[in-house]
Amino acid sequence: MVVSREAYFALLGGLVIERVFELWLSKRNAPRLLARGGMELGHGQYKTMVAFDTLFIVACAVEATLRSPSFPGSLSIMALIGEGAAQSLRYWSIVTLGESWNTLVIVIPNARPVSSGPYRYIRHPNYTTVALEIVCIPLIPTCIRRSPSLLS
């Protein structure tokens, strides 16, 4: 498998679109949670997390532009599968929480913890998703200087 620079940038662009969707969804859901008595926790680190996530995607694009990283094909395939798994876990979490999903940490006092969907197996699946992406996304662009095609 060969991932072109353009395909990798398209993947990063898709991640940016996905992050914008998450921010929109979060902005929509936050007032509903707060109206139910929710309390936002950890607001001080939220801007740092958003900045880190933004800079991470930018750094991946810059590295692919300046360095043309090349990893063994099997590693890049595993990274691409890992990213697919991360996205699946992210959307499973969003669907499971519904209107309670948010990028902010909003806790409703005395609410029972969610124990269905991915929360049955992982306490914080969205954090797991982010950690998996930090590992996988930089490893995807293999052999980009050799071929402009997505699959070879």
C-alpha cells in the first residue's frame, strides 16, 4: 500500500472537518447539559487541549511536506487500521452518549455513569481514541515520495 501526499493531506483535512463537527456538536449539547444541572469541570485545560489537537494536525502536515517520512508498509497499514478503529470508537461513543456527548467535561451531579456501548469496556473511550490517533496518524504516510496513487 502506498499513500500519496495528497491522500494523506485529504485524510488530515477530513480530520479537521471532523473536529469542526465535534465542536459544533459540543456547542449544541453543552447548553442542554447545563440546563439539566450539569457543571463544567477542567475548563482551564480545554483551550490547551484544543491548541494541542490543532497543532498536532498541523505538525503532521508539516512533517509530510518537509520530511516525506517513509515507514515500512506494514506499519503504515497497521496505523491506517488503527486510525479507522479510533474513528469507529469515537463515533460509537458519540452515538452512545447522544445529547450528553461533549468535548467539554460537563458532569451532571448524581447522574449514573454510562455503562453501555464502549463505556461497558473502556471508562474514557474518547481519550483512548485521541491516544490511538496520536500514535497512528503520523505513521500513515509511507512511501509518499515514490507514488502519487492512493493504492498500488
